[in-house]
Amino acid sequence: MTEASSTPAASGRRPSQRTPSGPVRTAEQIVEIVSDSGEGAQKAGQSFAAICAQMGNGIWTVEIIPAEIKPPARSRAGASGIRVRFGSDRVTNMGDSADLVVAFNEQVLYGRISQDVYDEGLVILLENKWATDRREVVRREYAEALEDFDRRGYNVIGVPMEEECLKLTPTPRLGKNMFVLGMLSAIYTRDIDLALNEISRVFARKGPKVVELNQRLIRAGYDYAKENIDLSFEVLSAPREGKQVVMNGNQAAGLGVMASGMEMVAMYPITPATSISHYLAGVFPGVGGCVHQAEDEISAIGFAIGASYAGKTACTVTSGPGLALKTEFIGLAVMAEIPLVIILVQRGGPSTGLPTKVEQGELMPAIFGSPGDDPKIVFAPATIEECFHFVITARKLAETFRTPVVLLTDANLATGMQPFPRPEVKEEWLAPPIDQSPWDPEVPPYDWDEESGISPRPIPGQRGGEYVLTGLAHTRGGKVAYDPESNQTGCEMRSRKLAALRRTLKPPEVSGDPEGDLLIVGWGSTLGAIDEAVVRARSEGLRVASIHLRFLSPLEPGLDDIFARFTKVLVVEINYSDPHNAPYIDENTRRFSQLAKLIRIRTRYDVDCWSNVHGQPLSPGLVYGEIVRQIGALKGAER
Amino acid sequence: MIGVESDWSSEPPPRYFTLEDYEGGEARWCPGCGDLAVLTAVKRICRDEQLPPEKVVCVSGIGCSSRFPHYMKTYGFHGLHGRALPVACGVRSRRPDLHVWVATGDGDCCSIGAAHWIHAVRYNMNLTVMLFNNEIYGLTKKQTSPTTPQGFATNTHPLGAVLPPLKPVSATLGFTNVSFVAQTVDWNIAHLYATLKKAHEHKGLSFVHILQRCPTFTPGVFDDLQSDPERILLLEHENGIPIDPAVARLYPKKLVHDPLDSNMARILADRVEELPLGLLYCDPDRPGYEEFTGRGIGMGVGEKLEFLNRELDRFTI
């Protein structure tokens, strides 16, 4: 546990009294469903979130995924499930401690308790069949847990989920999740018809019998909760303008690929990037596209580069370890100036690291990974909506600047679900047909514009444009360079592309007052948590503001001017840095987090950083705690 | 529009290509290098088939033979060590109109790029793959390659290569979905030409193993094959490599071999006393991955927009 996490949670406990009559109105709720793997908790939670979104609530989901497919039952490390935070307003992050959790056994709850996501007052709907299990050890564990939960101040409500489901199905383990969906629908006064419709949509492919059984299980859960559980909440929704869509970040990125007009995604399975290709594999043919599953990460990017070179910009999707393997090819794409989109869904590292957990660990590798100088465009969406739109931008940037573009998302965005305004598909988003008009043979293949480094690209099939693309240092004519000047010139020209792009970027917007004591700098999926923490701190009179960077290579302009107006600049991100008070580390040996390093290269400011590698999405409570500590330290220093 | 000269014919003006139209930069291989013969054969095939230079793409990895694309005046892709095949497959994935030649060496294909060799053969996309086997790493100066003869002294194994050499043809014949495997030598130009031509005509991945002389680092490794015609077993068949009368006269040992006979192909490939020359295996009916990757090429904008809107509707609440 870090120092910051032991400070009071950002939002404190929301008032939520149990009343026998009429639902309690509340601005938001955080609900979790936690089970052993394979019990369908995620499906139930996603459906519940979709229903909340349909009723006009803001939502954010976080999937809880163990590292194994079927870890031993009732094990603490095997906790699998989902968190759904929903509220009257837009919800941008996972929040802090949960309000209510449905657990299929008591052991998986310990997996979550160790993540510090529960607080006193938590309501637990707990499968109670374990109390009468034939194994003595199970009965004892269950009884001990109940006592422990009581000491922790949790309110446990035992629910005979399996017994109730057995009335409808001989395989209650597979049906419990729908029973839970029914219970949650009752407790949170959801429209039961929405739940029934949602499930008929989700299971449409499995046939009417399956749909009907699941609907009966939902009704059973709904009725059970109405009769037996004395909890009722109402989360009103704010009126919403225009149509909304709801999806997770990987679906949004996949849709972005299709809307950008790219037609080839070459990939190799890697968590948490793979679900982009799962989604695309089903729908990509609808726009004439193809998902190629290659024999390895290297071949995947090589295939994409081949397809890009031959005409239409292609895409590869991967995560950290895959990026490491693709590095040589990324260098080739930079050197030979081949447009390419790389969607990099970060996870925890190094090495295999935390494959199913959240980290922003690939910023430096993405920007600086290749041997030699390899200027490329790297930018990061901060919301699910941006996951969609940024892919379309990425394709255009890749072609305009004739270079690879890396889109950095992470496991938090990949699986998080959030509603956003339905995009209006535009024809101009789609890639144009492959240019096969004759090429002026007088124009060399690297006819660099001195100011921007940009050059037009001959495509195989264009008569007169025949040239040999090479990863060797080469001249404007694409010939292998044997003189010292050509490599220098080529590097300069490729470098100018980033300068040219930077000139078109705007400085980041400051969220909060334009001057003050503390400026928080973030990037990527932490936007919602940082914003929420800053808003809360400001409401308590603290002079704190934040900026959130999208473009990381080139870095957005105007940072020096913004930083000059704050006493202190603090980078907040989720990758490793030595904590400020770490033992055996002093100011000469302290290693900074990745964006902090980058900013220290690019600006003249001695920025500080706060980060962790817990593998969890950033919570507003942690950021709030750090803001309080930092401003306290500043004030202390002033005295 | 009076006075404006226009060409109203719908037919493009006829083009005729000579060898010069495929002539790239001056080849910088060592004098006596076997690569030169292969380069000449490929240029001649392009000329004889009248392939428009802009429709030809030569893809290579890294190594001496991988300089091949630079010496052709076509589109070329001189990429990374071992990675010619993924790029070549990517090129073909959405461009069935391009003629793709792949130049790869024994280190490039059978060592650092071995994974791609197996899988590209299985994908069976329409590529002509030429494995230039000089049994040594040349460009990095005489290190042991997977095909270096056992006992041959190199800079990494001065006491001689430790293990028996990998047999590229035997290995390739074992890969699932293999569709074309031929073997030829750089020093018999007529057979080399006929083999590469047959390979180019084959629909699918044609794998051509070319024994290629390196006068600098492995001089003499093929001496016995060159000096003793009895060491060559010429494969004949109506579906095989057409045999020039001069070639037929040179090699007295001949065998009628049906390229569809995969068992016999494996037996022949494993023979040590003779080198089978010709088409060992060919099955024109093997499925090709392009059928999958090329679906939807050229789909209209209207159809795409309609689908995207339908898909967004699915997510709309």
C-alpha cells in the first residue's frame, strides 16, 4: 500500500441508507460482480452496464481478469469479474471503493480486498451454499470469512443463488450470472424489459431456447430480490442530447480501423490487444477487410508493412512484448518511410509482467524503441471515444507524413465501457483507392520537402515509379548510400516531419485555473481519475489544475508557458518511478516515470512525478491523496 | 474543342519490353558469383513473359543474394534479415495483380527466418521464392550457415561445422500445404531458366532451391557436382521442368518422376549420392491463403458506409 492510498478515499462514503419503503436516490453507485473464472460475471456486468447506459446513466466498467483461464475454484488470486460504476452524470473512471458487490464465493472477495477497493459499509450479496458444503474445510473458511467481513464493517447478505437457479436449470453454475443480473435490476430499479431485451440480443445466436432460459433466470433473480432483499436504489439519469453508442475501447479502436478505410489488420494473439481482432474478425469483411493472424509478432508487422507498401495503409495491433519483437520492423518503416498504424494496447511489464493488468509502460519503448534515430508519431487516446477517432487520425497522419504511427491505449481503455455520442460516419474518413496513375520518372522516390521532410510515395503498379525500397541508408533516389552525407540528410528529413507536425498542434488545455500551486500532467486512460481528483481538490479550495497530453511524439507545444504559471508540476501516470521517499534512493539515483523523463528532456522544467505499478487503473482517491500531500508539502516549505 | 489534339483510342499504346527495361543498378556481387546467373534468368523471364516492370516486385531479406532487387529496374523491397516472406505475403495479400519474386539466402530463409519459411509455404500465396544456397554466410564473412557441410571450416567453427547440414528441399516437402518444390543449379543456365519459368507460372508459392556458387567463401563445395555429371539425377515428366536437349545430353542419369508423387519426392530429396534436378513436387490444387486475404478488394464506398452505419447502430443505445 502506498502512502497516498492510506489517505481518505476521494469521494468518502456516499450516504446510502437502507429503507424499507421506496428507493434511495443516489448520484452514483459502484457495483462489482466477482466469481471464479467461467461463471459469467463479466457477461452479467457488461449487460447490466448496457442497461444502465440505455436508461441514460453514465457508465464506466473495469474487467477483473485473472492471469489463468480456469484457475482453481475458490482461490483468492483467481478472482474474475467486473466493476460497473454508473451515475447520473458522465462517468470517466472506475472510482474508489465499491458500494455493493455480488460474490459467488467468499474467497474471491479476498482477491479484491487485497487490491484495496472495498471500504467499511460495503454491501455484499454472497452465495451462501458454502455454509452447508459437504467439505468441512469449506464450511470453516466460509464461517471465518463471515466473521472477518463483519470485523471489516461489511454488511453481508447471504443469497441461495445456486438453490434458486436449480429450480430452473440442472446446471446452475452457468445460470447464476443471469440470476444476479435479475437481482441487480431489482435492487437498482432497472427496467426489467431492458434486461430481457439485452439478453435476447446477447444470446441471439444461441437460439430461442437459450434466450428463454436466461430470461427466466433473470426474472427469478428479479423476483427473489424484490421479495427477500431489503435494498432499493435509484440512480436518476441526466437528459442526454443526440444518439449515444456504448462500447469498450478495443471495440472502438476496431470500429475506427473500419471507419478509417484500412483493410488489413495483421496480428498475433497477445493480451490485452487481441480482442480488437476478435471484434474485427467477425465484422471486417463487411467493409472488405481482412484480419491476418500471423505466425509471430514479427511476421504480423512484416505482413502489414508489405500490404501498406503495396497500396493501402495497414494496421497491426499488439502489446508490450509484441512491440519489443516488432521493433526492428518499426525502424524499417521509419527509415523506408512506409505508412503504418500500430495500435499498442499497453499492459504491465517488463517481460511477461502483468498480462491482464493495467500499466502505461510502453511510452518510452514506443517513442525510442528502435536502433538509431527513429522519429515516429506517437499519440494516446484518453477516452473510449478517442479510441475510435484517433485511429482515423492515425491513418491520415501515417499517409501524410509517410511514417509509422503508434496509438497507445491500455488495458483500462481496452475493456472499459463508456457511452459517447454516436459518430457520424464520413466518406472522407475512408482511405482513397490505390493510386495507379503513371508516376513522373523525374520525381525520385524520396523527394523530400526541405521544410516538412514529406515526400510523395510511389506505389507498385505506378508506371515510371519503380524504385527499390531499402532499410539501408539511402539517397533521395532510394539508392543505397555510400557517402557520409546521405545518411545525415535522410535523418534530418525524417526528423523534420515531427517538427512539421508539432507546428500544427495546439497547446493542451488547462483544466482548472491557469495558475496555481500544483499542475498535474497526465496522459492516456488516467484522464477521468485525474479530472475527478482535481475537481474535488479545487472544490475544497486547493489551487490545483491539470493538463492531459494526447501527442507524445512530437510532444505538444506550449508546455513551458503553462508550467511557468505553477509553483510545482507533477506528472501522474501508471508506470514505474522510484517513490520520492524510497529508501536507498536519493535525488541522484531517483528514476523518474516515463512521461516525466520525456518532459524533462523536452522542457526546462524540473518536473516531479508520482506513479505506481500496482496493475490497477488509477483511482481518483489516490490522485486526490497525492494532491493534498504535495500542496501540504509546498505550504510547509513556505512556512 | 477544335484544334485540341486528342487520342480517342481506348486501347493503351502497345508496349514491348526488352532486357534493358529490367536492368537495375550494376550488380556488385563478387566476380564469379552464382547470383549473377539467377539475376539474368529472372530478367529474361520478365522479358519473355512481357511483364510490365511496374507490376513486378522483388522482395528480399538481408545477405548477399538479398541485394537482388537493387539490380532489377522494377519495384523492390530490400527489407530485414530473415523477413522477406512476411513482407512478400503482405504485398500479395491485397494485390493479386503484382508478380512477386522473393530472393532469400540459406541464412536468411533457413536460420533467422525459418518460422516464416514454414508458414509462408503453408499460406501458399502466389510467390516465386528463390532460395540462393551457397552454404555459408557471405555478407558477414564466412560464418557457418544451417546448410554448411559438416566439417567445413568457417570463422565461427574453425575446426569445421559441427552438425550435418539442414536439407532445405527435404524440410520444405514436409511442410503442410506445400505446392511446388524444385531444385536447380546456378551453373546450368538452361535448367535454371526453365525451372524459374515453371515456378513463375505456378499458381501458389513455388519454392526453388538453387545451389549457388560462392567463389569467395565456399569455392569448390559444388566441384564434384560440376565435374561429374553422374552425380546429377535429371527429373523428367510431362508435368515437370521442360528439358532443353543440351541439358539432356549433359546429364546421362535420368528418372521419370511424377511431381504429384510426394513420397517419391521425399525419397529423392534425401538422396546423398545424387542431386535430383528438376521438379520434385507440384500440386496445383492446393488451397491458397489469398482466397481469404483478398476478399472484398475494391468494395465500393457506398457499401462500406452503409455497413459502418449498421454496425454503429448495433452499439447505439
